[in-house]
Amino acid sequence: MKAQLEQRLIELRDEYESGQKFLRDIEIKLAELENRKKNLTETLLRISGAIELLEEVLGEESKSSTPEVLDKQEVLDKQVQDAGFEKEDVEVPFVIRLPVEQAVKKLEEAGLLVGNIGEKSVFVGGVRFGDVIQQEPKGGTCVERGSTVDLVVAKKGNFKPDLSQNSLLCPYSKH
């Protein structure tokens, strides 16, 4: 009986040692996965910024919003007439990278009206959420006093990777 207990003790110690080694291996692999997750997250953020930039260059978003702008233009033209603005040309101020409140004030001071204010997901360095990232017509352009200027404001993006516990990117993450 004593020999059987000693044999069982040896087996349990071996099993414990094997389990400890297995646990260390898992911890090393988790650290590697966390590092890979961090790198992937950074890459996805860079890609999302590139996507946003390319969409802006290609003008996909402005094409999709054009019908809405045209529908509102008639209403805004009436407001211009009612406000008594004279028909004279003014230069559109540059408002990109300004907070939307400052941009609106600057446009109004120039005798212009704010048209549509859209939002766009952005993950580009140096751009703060709530800043104007696009304007139409562009700054420096001459337009009739009382014309509208459409703005696009940066918002938190829908391309940001999901870092929650339920995400496929990090099922083993220790958040």
C-alpha cells in the first residue's frame, strides 16, 4: 500500500510540473498574442485613416449627399433674400481644422450661410473630433454673399477596431 501511495505521489508531482510548464507556455503565447493584437490594432487604425482619406479624394461622400444639398438650396436661397443680403461676391474663408462653432461664426462674419453639416469617421493624426475636415465650396473661392457653405465634421469612426471582450480580435485578452 505504501509503495502505491509513493508511486501516486511521484505521478502527481510529475503531472503538477507538466501543468506548470504548460501554464508558462500559455502565458508566453498570450503575451505574443497581446503584442500581435496591439500591432494589428495600430495597422487597422492606419488603414481606416487611409480609407477616409481616399474616400475624401474620390469624393464618394460628396456624391451621395448632392441630392440633399440641392433640395435644401431652394430653402436657403429664400432665406438669403428674406435676410436682405445684396448680390455681391465674397471670398469663402478657410475653416478646415477649426472647431465647428468657430467655423460657423467665421462663415457668418463673412456674410455666408452654413448649409449642411455632415459627420465623417476619422482616425488621422492631428485631427480632433468636432473639427471641420471638409468644406464646399473650398476656402479662397469667391461666391455670392449669402451663399451656403457645407461642412463635414470629424467624428469618432465606425472603422475603429472593436476591442471589447466579444471581439474576434481579442478573445483571450485580459481587459
